[in-house]
Amino acid sequence: MASPPAVDYDIRGQVEDVSDIIGLISPWDTPLYSAASKRSAHNTTVEWQEDTLRAPTSAPAVEGADTVIEDWTPTVMVANRTQIFENSAQVSATAQAIDLYGRANEMDWQILKKGREQRRDIEHAFVGTKQAKVDPTNNSTARQLAGAQALISADTTDDNTGTPRPFTEAQVLAVHQACYQEGGDPDTMLVDPGKAVEVADFAYRSNGTVQERLRDVGPDTSIVNVVETYRSPFGTLSVVIDRWMASDTVLLLEMPRWSVPVLRPMSSVPLAK
């Protein structure tokens, strides 16, 4: 009996099955940079004025007496620096000429990625490094903006750097009260992911020697373990997670008072070959 002929399963000309979607999995959210208002800067040094009111007095005025000329205090000038954020992309002529999955132009794709990376750099400078303002003294020193931590008064700060302590609700209340007494009205509590978990734990209560957890149980049998809004005697705070925040910092911010002066908007410039 003859054997059946061999079958050739090596099919030629198969079409590749490659998705035309690129999954960019890295996060690029920038809570403070996105929420702060933007305005045009006209110098590398940006200044603004702060003023205060005198303490209240209950001293009565005598009928018919001449008024007493009060001393006045001048405004205080505060300054920050603009900072240059720079990234570069390089693509070969061959990469520009060939067809690619997921993007029509390799350089455009690289510029998009660099733009998102630069936004993350800006947010990191704002809240992730506690960086102080640097005024350049020579051409080899880069000017550097002061981050949020460096711009906040010590009068409304609970400094935890000397003796590290666990993050507690009492610290939030102390700072919130200090802000209120100074005339501030914070509306946002900016926390890193780890602190967001600790804020969720504010719902614990002590029942004798047992810690009880207060949870919201929805009709769909799910358990809610998150604090999105924190309300104290001094106002209401929206809890916002910022993954670029320094892990040992929590910021209470009055967002309408925060703005970003932009000297040169983000742009791309072709470089020499």
C-alpha cells in the first residue's frame, strides 16, 4: 500500500497579526501642575506682594478727640524663579522613512512621550523634591524654582523632619487650624499613595481596647474604604492623590492662590543633524 503524499504546512505569505495600538503604561498625571492656573511670565524672576492686617483692638475712641495716626507696614515682596525643563529626542532617517505599527511618524511619537515626561518632571519639581529657589551666580549654574514646600510659611507647617512620627489625623487638624488662624482656607489635601491609605484609616475609632473600623457598605455588597473628602471644624478638604509627592509630606493647599508663571511655553525645536 502506498503512503499518503506529504502535506506542506509551511504556508507562504502570511499576514502578521500586530495590533496598531501602543499601550503607553507609564502614568503621567500631574495633579498640582494641572490644577494650578497658568499665566504669562515676563522675566526669569517672578515676584508678588503679600500684605497683612494689624491685630484687632478693643480700645475705644474718646468723643471729640483727635485721631491718632497709626503706623503702617509696607508690603512684603516675595520672589520665585522660572526653571528650564529640557528633553531631547533623536530619530534616524530610516526610522522616519519606514512604516511602523501604532504611529504614522516616529518623531511625532517621541515628541509626545517627551512632552508627557516633561510634565512629570515639572510636577516632581513642584512637590517631589522639596527643592529651594536657586539664583544663578554664573553661567554654569542653572536657575531653579522653589517647590511648594519651600513656599509655605513655617507658621502653617507641622515639621516632622526632626523626630519622625507616624502620620495622624491630629497633624492634619493642627495644620488646618493654623491655616485658619492665619486666614487661609485650604480646599485640597495633596497626599502620596501611601498617605492616602493612612487617610482612609482616619475612619478608625476606639471602642475601649478595640479599634473599630467605620465603613460604608453599599447596596451592591461592596465595601468602601476611601476618604475622598475630609471635613474638619476649619473647612472641607478634597483628598487628592499625587504619585509624585514626597513620601514624607502632606500639603493642604488653597488652590485658587496657586498659579504657574510660564516664561516660555512647551515647544519643540529641530536640532542640527
